[in-house]
Amino acid sequence: MDLKKLAREKGTNLKQVAEKCGIPPTTLYAISRGDTNFDNVGIGIAIKVADALGMTVEELYTGKEHTVPVLTLDWEERQLVRLYRSLDEEHRNLLMSTAKTFAVASEKDGDVDGGAVLAGTVDAVKPVG
């Protein structure tokens, strides 16, 4: 792993990353040069380095950027999201309770996929049209 190159791509350098992690810069230099195998570095250091570089430990180890599943919403769905976000917590809870009630009723009426969205989470939203 070329940690030096990775730090540079993130707009920083190994010394700054080390300072942010609270570890000696020599540790990161040794990893970057290959003197120390990153696989032999403790998980605590790996977490600190990944965090300092704004990535996950998995991304740091594999070199592959994590992709977030994208859910495509139409105009009405985007409007619902905007309205939901404008509500205070009490009204959000009331809306969620009502929506769950309707979803359960839709499933009982044989509506395909009526409440499937309630079981998952939305990591990213991509508008359509």
C-alpha cells in the first residue's frame, strides 16, 4: 500500500496524518516504505489512519472506494422526503406510524411490495427526471 500517495490524494501528507492520529510519523513512513506490513499494524492504528484519511478501514486495506447503494426517487417521493425533513421529531414519529399502518394495510390487501421499503434503509437518494 502506498500510504504516502494515498495521503497526497486526500490533500495531506504522512506527517499530518500521524499528528491527527496521535502516532509517530515514523510508523506511517515505515508502512509507506514497506518496512512494516500494514497487516501487522494493530486495528487501533488502522482505524485512526482510515479516519484521518476520511475513509473506512476496508477502503484503506483494499484500496477500493465504498459505494453507497442509490435509491432512485421520483418527484412525489422527493417531495415526501422534503416534507418529512421539515417536521419536528414528534410529527416525524406520527407520520412514520401512519405510514407503517398504511403499508401493513397495503400488504394485507395484496399490494406487491407495499411495505418492503420499511424494512430497509436509504443510504443515498438519486433524483429522477
